Amino acid sequence: IYNIFYYTIHMHFPTIVTAFYNIRALENGSPKDNRQMDQYLQIAENFMMQLPYPIMFFIDPDDSILYEFITQTRQKYMSKTFIYQERMSDTYFYKDIDRIRELQQQYHIYNGDLKHETPLYVVLNNNKFHLIERAIESNPFQSSHFIWMDLGINHVARNTERIHEWILRVPDKIKQLCINPFIEYGDNHDIFHNIYHHMAGGLFSGNAEYLLKYANAFK
């Protein structure tokens, strides 16, 4: 009876989806402007890599450093680890990179930082929905529910250990953090020149059906 119960629960674990693309290397960016890769991986090693749940990692096929990092730090959880290799240039929103670069030069965001929010950074963040779609299509762990989680989520999140309390209770409908209420002041010109960060993109979840609808609506 115990084995049947364990097997049933195990099969219902949602898949955590995450990604790491070393965009600063692709941009030849300066480490002083952004967090260095080894710092980011240390953050991931302290939390994400220790989770005993199914995780899909999206990485560039040429990134041998990250591939080795995942296989080494997830060694005891390799049966719950799936590495999906896809080039940044093959992802859905990469087609918009020239347009993003053009718009960033034409339209000023008052509280933006172009050294950090580069075109590739914008593409990477929007690609979360593309990667969720890829994860649902391949679904190596046969999950009904999926969780997008930034690889370094523990850098900004508190009480991360509480994932063990809710991991088996992920609702069907989309669940996502709201940082600021959708109430803005000022005229339209000022509103669209500022980033308000209403929604947190570092963590969201739902069942496969609703997440696919969400991704399609976002696109």
C-alpha cells in the first residue's frame, strides 16, 4: 500500500521549468554592470539545485559549463532532471531583437537601465512563455501542472523552504505574484515612460491547459 501511495504522489509532482542563458557573454557585457555567472550559479546551488522535484533546465547547447554544473549539482536527482538544449537564436522572441534595440534608442524609459535591460535580457524574460510551451510539449515527467521558477529565485524570495508545503497543491488556474496594484497616477505620457513592475515574473504556475492559453495570450 505504501509503495502504491508513494508512486501515485510522485507521478503528480508538477514540473519546475527554469532556464539559464549566459547573455552577458553573448553581449560581451562587462561583469561590473551585472552579476557574474559564478555568483548566479552559487545562488542557484543554494536552493534550486537542491530541490528533490522534477526540473527542466533550458540552456544553450554550446554551454558546457552550465551543462556540467547541472549534472554535478543535481547528481542525486538526475532521474528528476531534464536538460533541454535550445539556442537563444531559435527561441520565439529572438526575432524581435532588432526591433527592441531600435525602440530602446528611440523611446526613453525613465527608470530603466540599458546596461542591465539589454535587448537580449528583454528577449530572455519574455521567452519564459516560449519555454513553458516547450516544456509542456515535451513533458518528460508526464506532469499535469507546471511551475516557472527563475534559477536564482532565492536571491529575492523569502521563506523558500515553504515550497515543500505547496508543491503538491498547485492550482489549475494561473497563480502569479502581484507586486503593485494596477492603480497608476499621472498622464499617459508619464505612465508609459516608467516601469511599474505590477507582476512578478520569477514564479508562476498552473495546469498545462491554462498555461498554454496564458502563453498564447502573452504572445
